[in-house]
Amino acid sequence: MSKENQLVKFTKKGIYCPQGNFYLDPWYPVDYAIISHGHADHARWGMKRYLCTDDSKTILQHRLGADISIESIPYKKELTINGVRVSFHPAGHVIGSAQIRLEYKGYVVVFTGDYKTQPDFITTPYEPLKCNTFITESTFGLPIYNWKSEEELRDDLHSWVRTNQSNNRTSVFLGYSLGKAQRLLSLLDGCDNIYVHRSIHNLNEAILSSGITLPKTKLWSVDLDKKTLQNKIIIAPPAILGSRMLKRLPNPATAICSGWMQIRGNRRWQAVDAGFPVSDHADWNGLISAVKASEAEQVYVTHGSQAVFSKYLNEIGIKANELITEYGDEALAKAEAETDKVTVE
Amino acid sequence: MKLFSNLISAIEITNKTSAKIEALVNYFKIAPDKDKLWLIALFTGKRPSRPVKTTLMREWCMEITNLPEWLFLESYSTVGDLGETMALLLPEPSHKLDLSLHEWMTELKTLKSKSDKEKKAFVLEAWSGLDQQECLIFNKLIGGSFRIGVSKKTLVNALAKLTNIDANQLMHSIIGNWEVDTISFEELIHGSHINYDNSKPYPFCLAYALEKELYELGESNDWIIEQKWDGIRGQIVKRNNEIYIWSRGEELVTKQFTELVEAVNNFKDDFVIDGEILAMKDNDVLLFNDLQKRLNRKNVTKKLLEEVPIGFYAYDILEYNGDDIRELPFEDRRKRLESIFGSIALPEHVQLSFLVEFNKWEELHSIRNNSRAINSEGLMLKQKKSPYHTGRKKGDWWKWKVDPLTIDAVMIYAQKGSGRRSSKYTDYTFAVKKDDALVTVAKAYSGLTDKEITEISQWVNKNAIEKFGPVRTVKPELVFEIAFEGIALSNRHKSGVALRFPRISRWRKDKPADEIDTIETVKQLITAP
Ligand SMILES: [Zn+2]
Ligand SMILES: [Zn+2]
């Protein structure tokens, strides 16, 4: 049995470290969970103790309850748990997101959680890490996914808002409350007044309470006058599509913001006006460069295109295996839809 | 190509036809003359033939991107469109090529006769000088369909807005015979190549759905009743030895239905006749499904002509030898129509729409219920004295459709859509109960919202029992109401019945799977023809 198998084990409850006696983003309730970031498919309810980054702490408390037992440390600070050195490193995915680095007797495992290698205007930039075993996500693990730069995206979004304004339409951007919403805020900052849906507003409050600053927004509430919202910008979770709240808006133009929008077919069949490929995940070149920079002897590929990406890595001489987990966009979408249901009319 | 590329982008970021028209108008205001002509040519299906083979382009793309074939194919199957897949895979441009649409099209026309080596050099040079969106357009210009959500009608409306020229005249102009090389934009839109007086149609008279009891319509013998045929409503315009066929969507469809043109040629009088274009074989009307096979095709093969022959049922006459007779009472117009059709021996596929014989209103109920057996959608009720109205007017004409047939069935297979819906499960197979087992009765894909499709796709991912190629066998749990146009016994189907034109009418979340229909209850829906 090789060393890495001793440091992390893939169990039914999630990725387990026997020496440290803790789990990484487990999907079943366990005693001690180290959490990469606040998305619902990674940070689940029911763990006895949580450990996360300082920037994720208030997000987890907001989503999982103020009464959870939670500790946090800053990025790059090392904590030794039962002899295993544990540290968080920026993943560039959403606010507070981290790769989890484990070191034991000189053997290093890096679990990326979700990550994005391209810098944006809001998250702490991704940090490439060297290790022996690299556990990477592969949400966009196909060569058709390559993202535009943040500046280009900003220009695209701003010009769409301008076009809408010239046609007297209110621009509604749809994206998950954690991550996409703040990213859109940073991209749209300075374009015009931004209104956010209550679920995003509440999450933003939680983020602000940890000392992070966000662009100024106003709450989009039902009692707002139609005139006030005319030609402005609204950011809301995708669950709002088809709701009465959306229908009440004066002449809305809707846009879905997601990496899947890279494909024209996906943009066109959604019942929205536009689709912008704004992704919080690494694109194809990002994934390849992260794997190469890790110099790992063994790569495990989790949620997304794990079969394709691991096959390709093996072909270019990098030992890689698929790893079936319960992370992924669909799990996230479902969890998000459930939390948003309460607030979407 | 920047202008054209910007236009495509502008069209793609809106769902509103008005915004698309706006974008087109803006393009027409600033684009060079020849570019405008090419745009019209491309959007109306006047494409030059493909100068480079698809397989070659694929090969070159793999070579440049250095991707193994399996990964290229994996990408292609995710995107669903080859031109787009290549545009997404190709590297960032190394330089900037700035040719107009006309210049590109001219180059492509000369490319056809060149050697593969020259073609390769040309394509690679283009790819390295165009951004992603432009590459996509370039690949589309070389071949494949250029579908971007702009119909001929939208294009015509944009031209009408720009020029204030009558939309139907513009439709005739752009559909007519013209070549980019030999006409100017001004000449084209003013119709220098056509004689619009010969093709000009009338606005269609439309009916509302019947919303009262029959007896409330008054005396039954004040009314003429016809079958409501499910085809394409059309006007045949015959003037000065020219024949034009207009669809209700105000498109000129003359070239698609050559059989009709031939038959109408036999008449000696001039006229404008309103009627229904139908798929018709051995005097029987076929389903709209069949008719669809004949629509929007560039070439109609001989096989297709034999399989789906086109027929026409004439409903009304609006103009006779140059006289507009729309104000005459319907019964008089009908008589005129009958005498024209009686004047010559006609091929059997062009007929007068027959009238429903009846005395009392009550008799119509059973006639309507039997409409389905002859592939009619129900009945049309027309007041004998009614003029041919412009557009929809309440009171004189009513349509009285049959209710759709429905069953409750459970989903047993799901399959991912292709192309536009490639990331979701959109095609489902349904079963009903047969003794203790299930038996497949229908395959259907339309009728659900995007939201429901997303929800079902997530469910399928979780509940797939078996994978077989793109097909997932799922737990028989989700119940749907399936509506269809007709049902018949069939020994080609395991279930013993064939449903015509099945579609999902709603997702029955309220219904557990053990309450679905049985094959016996389904068979009871069959009415003897
Ligand atoms: Zn995430
Ligand atoms: Zn994830």
C-alpha cells in the first residue's frame, strides 16, 4: 500500500484522513469536517465540528446555523491535528474558498475543493501548490471550455446593460447566491444601481460581518416602485425564473451567468434573453496547468468530467484516476433551489 | 466581418423579436451594399454550395489543437454542432483579418475549385485571423445551416421598417430570383426583378374558437359547416400566367409545393383562392406530422414526393379575374368557387373543401367527434352572409376543435437532447400497465418548461438503473399526461396500439405510478372510423 493511501481514504462518508481523524467536505454527518468552501454540496449540515477559513466562517454560520461548532484559521496558517499539518490556500472559486493541504511525515496531499485559476475582482487569487497527491475537481474538464478575461467579461456585461437601458429594459442577472452573485457585483460595480434578491442580500450581510467589503447594493423588495427599478440592474438566484416577483418587473431582460453558457445551444434553449459564460470553476487550460504545477505522482479527479479528464491526463503521462464523490453542480443546484424556495415567491 | 459578427451577437442576446429587428435595421443602415445582399441571401437559404468537406476541416482542427480524436468527438457530442465545436477549440487568433462579408463569400466561391492543399492553407489562415465568434461564423459560411433565430418574416419586417415598403412585397422580392452579383440592394428591395402586382396576397380572415352553445348562433341554416383541416393555411394567387402560394405566416412557399402549381396551371381564369395545404395520399388527408417532412427543404427528393404528396382543399375565393370580391356574402363566393372547380377536370389532389351536411345543430356533435378519423381537427362554422374579413373578427366565423385525447403514463427511458438541449434529458419514453408489467406506448419530447426539464434531468441522473449508449433506463416513478391526436390498433407496436403525434401535456406530480392507465383503458379510446 502506498503512502498516500494512508493519508487519505475514500470512504462512503467522504474523503477521510485516518491519521488526523477528520474528513474533507464529507457528504454524511461526521465528527470533524474540514470544509473547502461554503457551497451546499461541499459544506453540509450535521457535522459535530467544522474547520474552515476565516473568510468562510460567517458564510457557513449563515447557511448551516449560528449554533454549529466551528473554528476558522486564515489562509496559509498551519494547524496540526493529530500530527497532520493542515492549511488552507486560496482557490479563487468563491469568497473564502480554499484548497486543503495536508502534510504528514513529508507526504503532501492537496484537495482543491472547487477552484478557478484565473484572477477576478473579488476572490483571493488561486495559489498553485506542489504535492504528492492532487485531488482536483473537473467541472469544466473539456477543451471547449476556455474563459474570457475578467476585463472582457466586464465589457460584455456592461454593454448588455447599456443596450437594455436604451430599450427601457431592466437587466436581471441570474446566478447562485454564494459566489456568482458577489462576482457579478464586482463585475457590474459602477455600471448603475444594483438591486439584489433577499437571499443574496442576507448572504452579503453575513460576508460583510466578517470584515470583507463588497460593492454597494440595495435590497430588491416587492414594495419597491416599478419606476425605481426601471433600467436598473438586478441580481437574483436562478430559482427566480418564472416567479411572480420577476413578472412584476417593468420589462425585464434576463441573463444566466454560468460556465455552461459557453455553448450556444445552452444559451438558446433557456427561457432567458442572454447567457454569459461567467464561471467560478477552472477552465480546461486552468485544470491542466494546476495539475502540471502540482507535480503530483498521483491525481484523483472528482466531480464533472472525471472520466474524460483522467483519461486525458493518463494519455499525457500523468497518473490519474476517477473518484466518485457527491459534489457537483446538480447537487448544488438542488440545495440552492431548496434554500431559495423559502424566499422566492 | 466585424459588422456581421456584431449583428449575430446582438441577435443572440435577446429573446425579443423587436430587438432582433432593431439590430437588423441598424446593420442595414451601416453595412456595405453587397454585405446586405449576402445577409439576405444567407438568411433566406440562398447559400453557395459547400467548398470544403467537413471531414477535412475536422482533421485540420485536430491537427492544430493537438487533441486526440476521442477528445475531439467528446467535445463535439457535448456541443452538438461541428462548426461551433471547432470555434471553441481553436486557439486565440495570432493576427487580425478584416474582410467584409462580401469579400469572404467571394473567396469561398472561388475556393471550391481549388486543391485540398490550397483549401487547407486558406482555412488555416482564416482560423488564425478570426476571433471565436468570427470563427464560428466562418465555419457556418463554409457549410451547415445558419440558424440563428431570424425567420424570413423577421428579416422582412426589419426591411419594411427600414424602407417603409410593404412587407409582402419585400417577401416576394427576397424570395424571388436574384443573384448577389447582378443586383443592387436598392433594386432588390424595390423589386426590380419581380412584378409584385402579380403576387400580392390579401390579409387572411381568421376565426375565433367557439365559446358558446351552438343554438346561440341562431338558425342552423344560416350557417355553412366545413371540416377544419390541420395543414398550412395558404392563398394561391394566379394572375397573368404567374402563380404564387403564400402561407398564413406571410411567407412565399411556391417552390415547396410544385404539385399545386402544376395543378393550378390548368385553370384558365385568374383568381386568389384561400385554402389548406395538406399532405394527401389516395384522397386521404395525412397528419400534419407528415406534411412537416415537406417543409423548409432545399431539395425535395423524388422519394419524398411520392411518400408525401401535397394536396389542397379550397375554402374561399377573394379575387376573380382581377375583381376583389371579398365583400360578397360567403355563400355567393362559395358558389363562384364551385363553378370554377366545376369548369375543368382537376387532378384529385386539388379539391373543393367539402361541406358538412346537417339539418339540426345537435347533429354536429357526433360529426365533430368523428373528425379525428379523417385527420381533421374539428369543424369550421361560417355565417352564410359573412364577408371575407381582414384578420380576426368575432361572430361570423368560428372554429370548433375536438378535445385532445390523453392518457397517464410513466417514464421508463430518458435520453439527452441533441444540439441545443445537449446537456439535459429531453426525450422520454413512456409506458402503461399491461397485467403486472409495463409496456411502451409512446415517445415524446415537447410540452415541458425548461425548469421542469432541469428538474427531470437531475432526477434521471439519480435514478438511472441502466445506461445504454445515450439512453438511461429509469425507475418507473414519474407520471405524465400524454396528449395525442389519434390512436389506432397496430401490429408493428408491442403494445398493439399506435399513438399519433404524442406530446407531454403535463407532469402529473400528484399521481403515483401505480395509478397510470392500463393498455386496456388506452385501447378503449379507439373509435371505429
Ligand atoms: Zn463550489
Ligand atoms: Zn463543487
